[in-house]
Amino acid sequence: MVSKGRRLLDNLPADLTSFVDRRLELAEIKRLLSLARLVTLTGVGGVGKTRLALRAAADLRRAFADGVWMVDLAALADPELLVQTVAEHLGLSDQSARPPLVALCERIADKQLLILLDNCEHLLDACARLAHELLRASPGLRILSTSREQLGVYGEHVLAVPPLSVPTESPESVTVSAAVALFADRAASVVPGFAVTPDNAAVLGRLCQRLEGIPLAIELAAVRMRVMSPQHLLDRLDDRFQLLSGGPRTMPHRQQTLRALLDWSRDLCSPQERTLWARLSVFYGSFEMEAVEEVCSLDGLPRECILDLLIQLVDKSILIRDEGSPDRYRLLETMRQYGAEMLSCSGEATAMRRRHRDYYERLAVWAEAEWFGAQQLDCTERLWREHANLRAALDFCRTEPGEAETGLRMAAALRMYWLGSGLIREGRGWLDRLLPLHTESTPARAKALWLDTWLSLLQNDEAAALPMLKASRELAEQLDDASALAYVAQITGLAEFRGDLPATVALFEEALAQHRADGDLMGVAYALIRLATTSILLDDADRAVAYCEECVALSASHGEVWFRAHALWMMGIAVWRAGDHRRAAALEQESIRVKAAFHDQVGVAIGIEVLAWIAATEGRSERAVTLLGALETIWLPTGMSLFNFVTAYHDQCQESTREILGNKGYESAFRRGNRFTVEGAIAFALDEKPDVAAVAAKHEAESGPLTRREREIAELVAQGLSNKEIATALVIATRTAEGHVEHILAKLGFTSRVQIAAWVVEHGLHR
């Protein structure tokens, strides 16, 4: 067990519906995880593997000091992105040039954590290799996976998840059947007041027998209670199963049954609904209605019909609304796979994937065109929401013959998404894979080459960058591509940053002139910031400030903020070196606020770095070292090295503060900063109630596994409020409040609200 006071972490989603039975399976999972380091839950689609694994993981939170983390692989199609996806879910994204698996193994080597790998079946080999390497690297790691097949890793323990218990012939068995309990619970959510009665018990028993206890099948059937009686449901199932019982003998019978149920759901749809269901299968993760209208409206599906069809598919529980946004939708993976089969049979699969790709290519091009403007943050947030679909579109370009050039255009159009959102590794990965597939001398290849060179240099991978830089220069000259040549000049200056500074300045000035001639505002902003950097290195603070002010003015005139924040960071360094510490700190803090909104970890980290230098110069050594400790919390996950030109200042800050504080004082202040959450670190850096931020971090560490929302609800429970009163106070649904309270009880291992109230008082959380 974890000692008191250690912070527990997880990313497990809250239960949205009640959890029925599975006590024996839960106990067995916990027993197996106490004996083995890899446990795989297998079973047919829809049997409840994910829900069971999530409940087991939630129950085991306290046993893992470094967290319990779920990685849903359903939306991941490319096995080469598996390691990166796992790292991102663990909050350990690494943007260095090291092999991703090496970096991840190093980061978890001394951790005690449980990783839940969900939906592994389509990435079986990659998941097996990853599990093997991670378990070798980290003795404190346990992995719980779900898959239709076992991973086949040495030491793996497999638990075949059975269907829920169904009634036998005796009437009494209906009341203790988990399958009937699940049906009744889900039916009550669509027919208020529905319950098992002596009048319907026999029919419900036979219905659950026919559904063979498969949770997904039961839930899909229960939702039909809106329009059918239990007897009508049973009659339709009887007919349908007799018609669709001739599947391959090698397929498990329950899987045939699930397919039959999905066939039945399909047959309840109109021809237009079926067509839309099939076409929706090209989307991954969640998707917006506008995308559906653009991609799916052709050949029998007019655009004006899409909204009504979406609503009808939601009503039939084939499509679900994304809770985070009312205009976004999601197909359950089982439904998506079934839809993909229908699409393949229709002969539309390639055409629809191409339309999907075209839509997201247009989105990428739009985002690039609008990025230097007032919609900048909206562009970034929209791309974040569409990340899974962007990946799917790029993967189509990579795997479909003749589409690589479009893929290069798309990957290059996403350059500010990769650069500004901490996705340097992923952006480079797509370019590295697409460039060998399109070798013709085209502008798309020229742009992809210089961007790939740039990303490689940011990872300090000069061995890969320099040959590409040469190739990009030669191709740009061959095409007489002035824009590409301007970026090549900038990137050449970056590559030679530690060499001849006057020559570097000349390259940046050449690039600046060409970007201005082209009307390329992003190119102009980058060139101005790089000229400011070289001016600082040449001890010309006034010129550095002038370049930064020009960049800030350019950004302000277009409503742009990301480059403005970068210019403010550089200006802060110049002003600090000129002796104006107060103004320098204000500039850095303003830069950090903007970078945090973009999830730009590198931008936030370098701002905190400069604030540490400023504090050290002012004699506030303890604050400086605390900032250095907080910086490590944010910087290390990027996997990148400090920018070359700031290394000397960083080392000087460390040496001067250690000399003043002594080793013991230095380590104490550093540990204090290192204990901050990312949010706490930013709050401390911004002087936003730093003491409160420190206390919040301490309370988070001491208050066990509860999230901030759960602690808020626990406080209301301690005040004696009912679930309905809590829902009113927080403006949430009563069922949501009930779910939170049940989650709190499960996390803390309690059985009553009185225990929650006592716990709140004990931890000083009561008001």
C-alpha cells in the first residue's frame, strides 16, 4: 500500500452508469495482479472487458504510488504511434530524438504504477512488444490489458471474461440473475419506473437467455424498451436469431449472437440510416456535425438530411453524443467496426476514406492560413479535438498508393500545431514516413523537407537534420521556390547558431527580407525573434528589444498571441540583461500565461527558466531555486535539452544560488518546487497566490485519490446535503452526483456518507 501523504494519480473516467455484479471477476483480477505483472482480460466484443478492467483499476488506486493510467487504443490505427500514445496518456510525452520506447522505459524505470491497455486486439504484436519491454524496464509496473486475444507475452496471466449470469429454469433465478439486473437497470433509464415484476419476470428471463448475458447486447436491447414491450423484444430476437444463426463454425457462438444483434440493429434502421452508419465508420474518436455533413452527404444522403439522420442514430443508441460538446458525436468501437464492414461491402470504403482525408486536409490548410490571427487559439483547440481524425487522414495518405504527396502537404500545413502544442515528435514522425513515399521534385516535398529539418534540429538530432537541410536547399533552388529558400536560410542559421554569429545574422536578415516580400507573417515573426536572439548573444540589448517590439506590434495588428508571447519571452531576457528586473519578470509572466493556454510546455518552461534567473539576480535565491524545481516538473516530460544559448545562464543561476543557500537549503527549495503540479508551478511562477498554490499541492498530496471535483462533493456530503441537493448546488444531474458519491466511496474504501464526512474533517477540507 502507499504510505500516507503520497499523491495518487489517475486518468480513469468516472462511471456514468451503475456497475452490475462481477464480484468474482473483480476478486480474481486483483488476485492475479498480486501474483503476475501482466494480466489480460479476453472475451468477445461487448462482454464488458473494458468496464470490468476500469472498475478493477479504480479499486486498486491506492496500491500504486505513481498512479493508475488508462490508455484507450480503440482510436489508434497506426502501431508506430503506440509508444507515443502510451507516453502521452501517462503525461510523459518526450520530444527528444531518442527512440520513443527507450525514453518511455527510462521515465518509468523507478515508478510504481498500473497501466490499463484497453482494446489491444488490432495492435496485438505491437502491444505485446511494448508490454514486454516496459515490464523489463520497470520492476514496479503492472499492466492490465483487454483484448479479444491474449498478448502472448511470457508471464502473462489470462482471465476469460464470461457473460453475465442468466436465469435458469427456476423462477427464483430471475431475481438473482446479473443479466436481468443489468437489463432492468438500463431499461429504467429509458422507461422511468421500469422494474422486474412477477408479470414480466419470465419474459425477461428468456430474453436475457437469448442475449446470452452479453452486456452490450443487453444494453442495446434494453434501449428498445422505448418502443417495444419485453414480449415484443423477445419475439423479434427469436425470429432474428433463427435467421442469422449460420455464421462460421470457428467463430464463438456468443460472437455470432452479438453479430446477430448488430445485424438486427442494422435492420431496424432505414436505408439512409444504414448508409450513414457505414460512412461514419471512417471517423475516429469524436467528430463534429459539420464534418459528417461534408464527408457523408453524397449519393442518396442530401446534406439537409444529415442532422435528422444523426438524431435518429442517437435515438437508436448506435451513435452517442460526446459529453464534452453537444455538437460532437462518437461511435462505440464495436459499432464503428461493424459500420466499417458495411462500408467495405458497399464498395465505398476507399472513396469515403478519401473524402474524410480531404475534409481534414482542408481543416489543416485553414488552420495554417488563419493561425496568425485572432482565431489562433480556436484553431489550436479545434485541431486538438480532431487529433484522432487527423491521424486517420494522414494514415490514409501513408497507406493508400498515390496519396503521399497530399499527406506531405497536410503534415506540413500542421506545422504550427506540431510546433506550438508540444507535438514535435509526432509531426516529425509523419514527415519521416511520408517523405520516402513521394520523391518527386514538388513544392510539397520541398516544404516537408525544410520542416522535417527544423523539427529534427529542435530535437538536437543534427545527424538527421544536416543531410535533410542540404537536400531541402537543393530542391528549393531547383524549383526556384523563394518561400522555401527563405525558410532554408532561417534553418541554416539555426544549425549554425553556435558558430559565426555575424554570418547567422546575415542568414536571418535574408530570410526576413524574403518573408516580407512573400507576405509570410509567420516567417517574418520567426525571423524577428531569431534576430533578437542573435542580438542578445552579441550583447546588443537595444537591438534585441527593437526586434521584439516589432514582432509584438506585428502580432497585435493581427490579433495573434503565440508569436507575441515568444517575442515577450525574448524581450524579457534582453530587459533583464539591461538591468530592469521588474519589467523583465512582467514580460516573462505575460508570455507564460499565453503559452499555458496553448498547452505549450516548452514555452511555459523557458519562461519559468528566465524568471529563475531574474529572482537569482535580485537575491531571492530560495524563489529562484523553487522555480528551477518547478521547471523540472514541466521540462523533463518534453525530453528536450535546454536551448544552447540559455545553458550558460541556467548553470550560472544554479551555481550562484547553491553558493548562497548551501547544499541543504538548495535541495530543500528545489524539492518544494518539484512537488508542484504543472498548474501549481505556473501559479507560483505568476505570483498568483503562491502560498495557496503550495498548500493546494500539499493538500492534493495528502487528500488521497480524490480529484478536485470529488473533494468539492465530499465537502458537500460532509455538510449533510443529499445527492439531489448536491446536484442543485453544482448544477449537475442528480445521477451524476450519485455517481460521484459512489466513486468517492469506492476510492476511499468506505461504505457510508458518515465516513466521508469524517474523512473531510480529518484532512482539513471542511469549510
